Amino acid sequence: MIHFLYLVTFGLIVAVAFGVFTEGTQKDKIFSGLKVFAQFIGISLAMAWIFYFLPW
């Protein structure tokens, strides 16, 4: 569970940084930050689910 909290914290920091440095209006910056955060979490969870079933 602690790994998920680290993932969410890191994703939030990255999303805020990307949102701050994005060009456009304030609305565009917020939307971009939320989109990056959702993609970061979604792709990470999908990759974790796929790797769970791979035999190492």
C-alpha cells in the first residue's frame, strides 16, 4: 500500500510541475495537470497488472 501512496505523491508532483510549465490559460494548465496525473496513475496501474501475470 505504501508503494501506491508513493506513486500518487510522485504523480501529483509531476502533474503540478507539468501544469505550471504548460502554455495557455489557467483552465488549460489545470486540465493539463489533471490529464497528466490521470495518465500517470492509469498507465502505472495497467503496467503493474500486466507485470503481475508475467512469469519471471
